[in-house]
Amino acid sequence: MTKRLSIFILCLCAAITAVQAQILNNRIAVANSRASGPAQQAVLANHGSSTELIMNADFSATPSTDRASWDFAFRTSLVHCAGVRLRILVQNPQLAAPFDIYLKFASTWYAAHFTPTRNNAWETIFIPKTKFKPEGNPESWSQCSLLRIAAYKKGAGHLSIHLAELECVRPNASFAILRSGTTAAGIKESYRFAETLGDALTSYGLRPAVIEDADCQTIHLKPYAFAFVPLVSASSPSQQTAIANLIKRGSKVGVFHSLPPIIAAHMKVPNSTYIQAKDLPVALAGVVPYADKLPDTNAFRQPSTSFIGVTTGLQQLNVTALWYDANGKATTWPAFIQTDKGFWMTHVFLNVDPANAVPLLVEQTSKFLPDIKRIAATTCFDEANVVYQDAPKHVQPQIAASLEAARRLLQSGQYNTSIQFSRRCKQLSFAQPQQQVAAPSNEFRAAWCRSLSGLPGQSWNTVIPLLRQNRFTAVFPFTASPYAANFSTSLLPRQPFQPAFEECVAAAQKHGVQVHAWINCLHAMEAPDNFKIAMKKAGRLQIDVAGNTIDWLCPSNPQNRSQVVNVVRTIAQSFPVDGIHLDLIRFNSSQTCFCPTCRSYFENHIQHKLAHWPTDVLSAGPLRDEWLAFRQSVISSLVAECAQAVKAARPAAKVSVAVFPDLDIARKTVAQNWTDWFRPNGVDFICPMNYKSTTLLFEADIQRQASQLGSPKRILPGIGVSSERLPLDEVRRQINATRANGMPGFILFQLGPREATDILPALK
């Protein structure tokens, strides 16, 4: 890189970060605010030399709605926003989850969750813009009109949110992530990979701007010396043109997945072919760098199921990393290719091995933004200093030592190590012990596993011994859905895979690990189109209040009920399983189901015809309570039928159900009245999906559930190790909470490469 280009990049970086931050003016906000639900009107209070917004909600009474929300006028352009920083204190945060922040653009709300980590203590929370997802069609972020803060009731009491500062943060370097997508499927996929990339960069201390497809115009992209495109194949034609023009102007790009022709031409890379990893002699397992091209980086795990294979012009390409296979051998397939226009990764970035994947990604990016590692380390250090100031007094000395080490390393240019010590400050700030409490002798230790082979590129003959070695007593392998089975049966088509479930059962018996067959009972959103069409034609899908068909089987429909019961009965009869686990056995939402079958059965339930359908059963309707009770009876009776079928076929088998963690919400929205399921020949235990990023909220869940059920002994709490990307210390804390509260064990969602390699071996 030339000296002139380096100076140009640094000047751009200084220019974009020097733009005045967009901060919510609390005095103006409170004068233009509106509260709804159990929320009380926001008020102002002094906060040092400034003010703070106080938002109170009374969750002690039975509210008309479980959501408390506060709306504030907030008129500004957020095109160049990198994320939202909250300076916040929450009293009794265990009473609510999730906490949400919304931003409104035109008619579309963008929403993101945030999670307080402490009770009644100040903390700073940064929410990357990649966390914000549209509730509707994506819009330009050029004209924000409203900001909303919301909290959903999880317990009875008084909730108080104190907001000292809300800042829409600018990028800390001259770079951006471009979000893509024009179709619903493309948008969903693109936003998911953008979020993964955003989380990776944020964890490293980098704060890129996030630009919507609609905002990819010359005027908006001009400030950036570098742009990431997480799923370039989903880009609209106008965005592709904008990216091409960006490259023409001299900016660089980091692009992922298959390249549209216009981008491939500007990147100067040859033709390539889409390849599925299963068609290779040995499956892919990860990426290994060339040490001389990406120094001080390690190979990282990423068992991609497909990639873009480059077969021509390899000698002329600057390949900086290769794919390696499941045997640990480097292939000849390029994973990263560097040109004078940027770099290309020949698949999406999955970040399943963040300790190694993120430093490699940053090192590759630093070839075009040479100062980003210093910027990242500085940002991490500044945030660690805030963590130190906010931490409980008794842990501050430990944090101070790590903070001083981070400072010395930053000053000496050892940026990667400095970042590690800054991260350590946050880990040390938790008052809860990080050492794991010893497991009771009979603890039930389990993991859900969606991969049909146990782990991508492996078999159950290697995965089951791994579980046993790490003292896991059970596995919940994905076994069947409404449209396919992972075993041979006349009831459903077989998944296009080898006999993985049979292999799982045999390996588990050999090594003394329990198998609880995991069944997707009603969810059909991922089903083939021909199945959805057939189900819609047969009237077997749920219908929402507006008359739209939803890709879920209706639980009232006799054919659907018979299918679910027959599938679980067949598994219990055919395999020596230890249990059957029912998942997605519910209505899709509070807005379903209003199909003719549900109407007919409900009229039979109340013993008279309805005069106004569906008005009579909606929230303001005279038959609302009867409708909610009917929906719950539909699900409860289906759960009971499944349990009875299992017990008749295999009396010793346990029946469990994955449930919404909040009983009140579960009853009202998806009709899971799970306290009613524990009857003779009924459910043996429930697995509440307590996927929380902090122990504070997780422990509130399990304590509330034990109180509602009358005992903790039939609760196997789900821990969101993968869904929440929980670090090892947080997994330990949540497991400690299950032990302290008398739970019989825990179940991890879910078993993947990171969990198998980094989490399980460290658990005691």
C-alpha cells in the first residue's frame, strides 16, 4: 500500500468519525413522549450535570397487554449509524424480557433486543446496527421519525428503566457493512450473515457503519475507504452498480459468497463454480491461512456445506487462505483471495470459531485499512475502562490489573493481546463466581443436535463418544418433521441422508448415552414448496386473522394430529430410545389459527354458532377467554395423545416438550399451558427455552418456572449457548444457577462445532 493511499484512508477515517454524534435530547424527548400498556409516562431526573429519562412500568397488576413501551420523537438521518449506545440502569430487570429498542423509518419499524446485565446498577450497552431487523420491508435510514423502548412482562412487580444517554454511534474507522436483499428470502439470509459479520467485528472493537440496500448511493458510500458485503449474491442490481462504482473510485471491498459478474469483473477474479461440500471426497472443515500472507493468524473451523470453487487462473491469484477438509488436510480450494481491489471469501463468514476466525478476518482487512487493529484495541480499552468504573467495588482490583495490562500492550503495539485483556475486564466485572460448581452425581446433561450426523462432516460414531467423554448423559437428535424423517418409515419421506438416526441410536447404546428423539411437530416453514402447496390445498395449514395461510400445520386438524401421534408412536416402537422430545407443538402465534376447522371445533366447544367470526374471539371480543381456553385445550390434548402413544409403545421412555419460557405468554400466544401436562402417562419433564445472554435473566426464568410448576424437579432448562453466542464463563454461570436452584440438569441449544470443541470439554 502506498504512503499516499494510507494518508487518504486515515483522513477519511478522521473525517467520518469527527461528525457529531446523534444523541437523544432527554429534555426534548420527554416533552414529546407517549407511554402504552403498563408503562407510565416518562419523567426527567437530574443525572450529574445532565438529565436522565425514567421509565416506570407497573407489572404487579394484570395489564391489558404484557408490553410496556415508551415512544419518543427522534427525527434524524441514521444512514451512517454503526449502532446504538445506551447508558442505562434497570431496577428489577428480571421482571421483563426481552427488552427492545425500535427505530421507525417511513412505515417500517426496525427492532433489536438488548439485555441488562445487572440489577439497579449503571452500565453501557452497545447494540450494533446489524442487530436491527425490519418488521416489514426494509427502508432507507435517511429519515428516522420515532424511537421506542419496550419491555415485555416476565414477572410481577415494579420495573424502572433509567436512561442517562442514548447515542447513535458513528463508525470508528472508514468502513461499512452493506446489507442486501430484494426478495423476502434474500433479505432474511443477507441480514443473518450481516449480523454474524457485525457481531464478529464488534467483538474485536470495530464499529463499521451499516448501510441498507436502499441507501447504497454514491453520496452515502463516498466517505468509505472499505466496504464489507456479507452476501453479495443477494445484492440488488442498483447495489451491485454502487459497489462497482465504489471500487472504481478507489475504495476497497471485502465480499463473500458467489460473485455477480459485474463484481467479479471489478474484483479481477476468474470464473467459478458453486460446489456442495458433500460432493467432495472429504467434507470441508475450515480455513487455513498462508503464514507469510496472513501472519500471526491461525486456521479456523468452518464446516461449510457449500462454497464457490475456483479452478482457473490459480497461479495468477493471490490466495491468502485455503479450505481444509475434515481430515485436517489443506485442499487446493481457495478460501480467501486478495486482489488490488479488496478480498473475496468463497463462502459466507459463519464465525463458528471466533477466537481464530475474527483475528484472521481482521488481518485480511488490515491489508487495506492498516490502522484498524490499533483502532479496535483503543475502542476495547476505552470500553474496558467504563466497565471498570461501573463494576462492583470488590472486583475492581482484579479488573484494574487486566486494564493496566491492556493499556501497556496497546501502547507497545501488541493490539491482539491488548484486546484479550480488555475483554477480560468485562468477564471479571460479573459478581457471580466464574468457577463452576461441581455437578451432582446424577445430573442430566444433554444437548439438542440439529445436524443429522451429530456434527457437520462427522458421524455419530465419533460424536457420541465425545459427549460421553465430556460426561454428557443424553443427546436430543433431530429426528422428524411434518415433511421428512431421518429414519425409514412409510409415514414420511426420508431425509436425503445416510441412516444417521439408526447410527446415533446404536452408538449411544454402545457408550451409555441416552437418546431422546427430537420431533418438529407442526412447523413447516422450511418444507419443500410442493409440500406447502399440498397442505394448503388440503386445508391443513394455519390461517391468521387476516386470512393469510401460514406454513404451520393446524393442531386442530385431525389429519395433522394423527400424523404427529403416528410418528412418535413409530419411533417409540421401532427404536430403543430413552425418550421422545416434542418441539414446535403449538400455534404459530396469537394471530392463529382461524381456519374453518378451528372455527367448527370452537363452536362445538362453546355449544353454539358464532355470529361474528373472528371478531368475537379477538382481544376485545366477548368470547376471548373461551377462545384462549379452547386453543390451550387443543395443544394440551395433542401433547397428551402423543405422550400416551409413546408410553403404550415403550413404557420406560420419557416424554419431554420444548416450551416458551414464560407461562402467561405461552398460554396467550401459542397456547402452551404447560403446567397442565403432568398427568398419569403424560409429560415427564419440560425444556423451557430460557435463551438469555445473562445469568440474571436466566435465573429469574428458572425460579419463576419452578414456582409455577411447584417444583424444579421436572424442569430441564434450555441454555442458549449457540443462539445467544454465550462465552464459556456465562455458560458456567447459567449451569451453576440450575444447580443452585435444584434443577435435575440442563440442555444446551445446540451442539455445533464451537460447542463441541470450546465449550463441552471445559464444563465440569
